[in-house]
Amino acid sequence: MKSLNQYLKELHEGKHCYENVFKNVSRMILEDPKKVEKITVNGKTTYDFLIFREGTKPVVGMFDLINSFVSYVKDAAENGSSKEMAFVLVGEPGNGKTFFVDKVCELYRDFLSREKTQKFTFRFKNLDPLKTYGRLTTIESQSYEDPVILAMNLSPNQAENKKFLGSFGFSDKQIEEFYGNYRPLGACSNYILEDVKNFTGNDQKKILSDFIDVVPVPIGGVLGTLTGKYQAKDKITSSGADLVGEESVQRLLYLTDSNNPYRYDLRRGVLARVAGGGIHFSDELFKNKTDLVQIYLGVIQNREIELNAFKWPMDTLIVATSNIVEYQKFIENKEQAPIFDRCKIFYVPHNTDYRLQEKLTAIAIGSKTKTTVLGKSLHEDPNLNYALSTSVVLTRLPKDERLNPREMLQLSAGEVAGEKSIATLAEIIEELSKHMKIHERFGHSGIGQRGLGRAIQQFLSLNETQEEECMFAGNAFESTRREIYDNITDKKEQEWYLKVLEVGEGLYKERIKTEIFNAYMNDPEAIRKEVMNYVNMIVVSNDQDGPDKIVRIREGNQEKPLKIDETFINGVEQRLGLNTKETREQHRAQIRAIYARRVTQDPNYCFMDNEKLKKAVTEYRLNTDISGAGSLAGALANPTNEENKKLFDRLFSVMMNKLKYCKTCARKTLEFYCKPDSNK
Ligand SMILES: [Zn+2]
């Protein structure tokens, strides 16, 4: 608790700051230049703001959304038109809208809990001698007005107020800056100040020392102060009072003057609590009754709470969310046109990067150790996350002749998709962005995070999962299919999702092959090394090399010999479908070019995102190295033979000990591998 004089003195010393919410939020994000990075997403250069990637629950992906939010806040901070607008996130349920806004609020609370950025307000005290306030002796600014706002409004004469500020040592320029962010006092502060002036004969010194204290604004997620949320209710009971407050009968009993605006209890509503430089989050804005939406629209534009012609100015960042259906229902009603002028709408797509999806899927699976209904611990198949992530992302990608689902999946994750270019994907996204219907745009349909959650629940409820105490990845597809049957109502969409789910199963099968090969080689990195061997051979070899030439290559910091194995190179290239000298040379040139570009940037780059190459190398190795045992699949399927049984046991134990499988999923994965159709 301090006096206004003391606060202003400290403000001049730089212990506090006077900024509006947009400046605050903008500074919070951009303050540290090290936390802004330039990146490329889906072929477009953009920025990544690392503050959102920190903490225990970082935002995953959502690059466009974050960029759009930052530019909105920045424009508002620089007095652009955004400052009279709300930022509205529209998208399919379960794509992370609420999570993002919650994160912004959490970061903001952290930011304001620093000493220098802490928010202060003021309250009137010792009101009893005035005799018109009954038992109300202390009254806090209902809308948490900043002490500087009070200082700028002490006298009706602005020149006097500027002189007052100047007496603390603020320069004319600083005072101009304060006034650039001027707001009048709220109705009740203004009224009470006048009362106190009358009582003291307008003795400013006495008013400031005996009647006004400066106090910190409490920060609390649960209190709804500084950051607050309003969840739309369909209930009849919801009313404007939820937002702006209402007359308080109790206060009316105390106040002698029934015209005193303090008779309105503003803090009964959610907006006053965030009016002092806070963030208001309206969840499902358009689900509110029309009269509430009207109040919102008024508040957004005028930046003030209004009750019976009394006004309380606000300094609030308003962020809202809405699902697509509610939003489109709302705008189809022509009378609601003002919404466009007052809201900056951002359409939030689902995540379409399967690598990032792996992080989101991990959250959906749950990070804690899972247990069965009988309390035994439940194992997670190491391929489960991959199987689920690729499957759901595939359903989110559009159907297009230029790229097949698999190519789109890879390009969207920044990987290589044969000779298909990222520019093609960017072109498709651009074209789709012109569609009127939002859900036809890129990433706006498919199984969302909630659908994924349901699929996982279904998966956990399988008797097999419970009995065998393991979440076997091979069962993920059945559960995803169940989700598609149960929750995708559009026939055409359903058919398409089921089709791409088969692509997902194909990817899973390929992954199993590399896993089995790694197990066979007793090395979790076996395939990676083989792929790099191929690449290295291509990079160092040239036509003058004779057969069996040995070259030296670098691996990490070491040099090691590498024998150029023509049979291996030819075998891999045959499996890549390169049957002429020309196509082979073309492919090799491409590999060399990628090597030159990527490996110089990142010495750890290992070509493992080149799925086609990985697949060809795996298949070649599986069919040659293991040929001693006939075919591996054949051998494994026929464990009666002593040799075969040994092989099976060896793979089994490597999978258990080195590759994170349990008894159940190791056995099932091997069985899955041996199924005739999975070896095509
Ligand atoms: Zn397992």
C-alpha cells in the first residue's frame, strides 16, 4: 500500500510502468529478440515466437495463428485499427483454440507478476466522515484503474494535472506519452473523487494523503482479475449482468444518494475485473444469446462498460473463440454485419505436420504411466504414437490430384517426397484458402484432437488391451476406423478418411520392417546407418571408381573406411524403380544436391525423412542379408525348425531389451510382420 505521490515517484524512478494492455502483450512477446526465429512452414517463410514454446504446456505448431495474433497485438499497440477489434479464433472443435488463448493468459499473468510490470490501482479510504456512504468506508476502483489515470484526472483542468505530473520530474515528452494513453475516470471513481473534493474543500494534498491509497491488483486465474474467461451458457439464467454487472441492493441500502454510480456492482460481471489492462477470453462467443453478443460488440468498439448511461472506460484485450458452425450461423443473419468491423477473424486449422502431431498425440495418450482396470501397468507400443499421428493427420489433408496423401503428409512435415515440390503444396493451400466454406480449406476437416482422444479411449477399452496389458499399435487403425464410423456424418468424407487410413496402415507396415531389420542387426540405428552408407557411396563415388573401391568418409568427428558396394547400390536403385542409366544418374545427382544443401547446414541430417529411399534400403537388406535364413518372414513363421526358433528368440529379446517393446507387442509385431500381405 502506498500513496499516489509515492507511486508516481517510483514510476519516475523506473520501478513501474504505465502501458496499455496491447503494449504490454506486445512487449511480452517481442521483448527478447532471441525469442523470435525465422522459419519455413509449408513452403512459406514465417516467424516463430519462442515464448509460446516454453513452459510445461507449450503450444505445438499453430504458426500462422501465432503470427496473426502477434501482428494484431502489435498493430493495436501502435494505435492501429486493431485496437477497436477483438481477436476471434474460428475453427473445428478440438483443434487447440482454447488451449492457445489459455496459454496467452497464463504467459500474461507470469509477465505481470514481475516486479516492474505489476499492475496497480487505487482505492478511496476513510469515507465514514462523509456520512453518505453508510458502512462503506473503503471503496476500490471497480475497474482497476491505473494510478496514472487518476493523476491525469485529479483536476478538470488538464494543464494543472500536467503540472502535477511534472512535479515528479516527468519530462514534457513523457507526459505527452501518458496522455497518448489517456482515459477519463470511471463513473464511480469520478463521483467519489468529487465527493471527497467537496468534503475537503478541494485540498489536493489532504485528498491524496488521507483519502486515497495505491494498491496492487491481485493476479489470479481463479479470481478472474487481469485475465478472465466467460464461457457461453445456453441457459436462460445468463444475462448481461454476467458481463457488465448490475445494481447491488446491498449497496443501495448504504448509499444516501441513490444516484451514486457505485450502486452498480461491476465486479459481479467478468469485464470490470479485466478492465485495468487485462485480457478477457470469451469462449464460444457466438453461442451466447444475441443480447449478450450485442453487449460484447458494444464493449469491443467503445472500450467501455455502460450501465444506465454511466460509463467505465476499459483497457482490455478481448480474445474470443467460436466453432465454425456457430460462426457461420451467426453471420448468415444479415443484421449481424457489424461483427466484421469489430472482429479480426482467424480461421484455425488442425495441425497437419505429423511430426508435431506426435507431441499432441503424446498428450492425448497421456504422459503418466497408464494402468489397466485391474491396476496393472499398461505398456505403450513404441509404434503406437506414430500409427495414430500419421492416421489422423492423413484425414486432415485434402484430396488433390497433384499430390497423393502420402506425399502431402511428408511435405507438410517438411520432409522430402520424391521429386514432388513443396511449392506444389503451397499452391494447393493457396487455392483452397479461397473457398467460401471454411471446412473445405486446408487442414479444416478430418479427425481433430478430440476425435483422436475418443479413438484412444475406444482403444483402451478393448478387451485385448486390458487382458494383455499393452497398447499394441496394430490395433490403432481399428479404433480410428470406429471413430470415423461414429463421428463423421458426411458420407463422402467418411469414404475418403477410410481410404487414407489404409495409407496410414501402409506406413505402419513399412515402419515395422525397419524395426525388424534393426532388431535383426541388433542395432536401433541399423537402418539409419545403411541409408547413410548408400548416400555416402553415392556422394563419393564417380565413374572412374573401379569395383570394390574403398574410400574414407567422415562420420561425426571420425573418419572411417567405406567400401563402395556396387551390388548394394544397384539393388537399392532397382527397388526405387530406377532401371535406366539416365534415371539412376538423375537420382544420384539429386541425392548429391540434397547432401550438399542439408548436410552442410546440419551435420546430423541423415536422409531418414526420405521415405522412399529408406524403404528401398530396408527391403534390399531384408531380402539379401537375411537370405541365409531363407526369408526372414518365412523363418519366423515356421518356428518348428531349431535355427528359426533361435532367430525368433534373438529378435524377440533385442526388441524387448533395446527397442522398448514388451512381450506382447514384440510378439504381435513379429506376427504382424509375418502375415503374408504385410511383406509385399
Ligand atoms: Zn507392449
